Amino acid sequence: MQAPLVMPLVVPRRVRLWFEIGWVVIIAKCLAVPWMIARWQIPVHPGWVIIPTLIFAALVTLLVLAHREA
């Protein structure tokens, strides 16, 4: 019998909770950054803060989800 090609993603409940909390914090940061930049008149576009944050958060999330125990 052949092994299945796709393994079901099993993420422990505690890890999933931490990732959900982390994503809520990241979304809050991404919503607050434009307001903070405008409020204190910082000469930088909010995209320079938001885009790398989302890229690295997505990368870490994908790496954790794709990780397989040996």
C-alpha cells in the first residue's frame, strides 16, 4: 500500500493559539502604523514597515506549518 502524498497538517493546540495571538498583534500593528506615522509626522511611507512585517510573518507561519517531525 502506498503512503498518502499529502500529510494532514496537525498543529498542537498551544502552537496554534500562539500563532493566532501573534497574527492579531501583527494586524493591530499594521493598522496602527499609518496612524502613528501621520500623528508624529515621521517622513516614511507606512508600506516600508507593514510589508516586511507581513512577509516575515507569513514566511514563519508557512515554515511552521510545513515542518515535519523526523
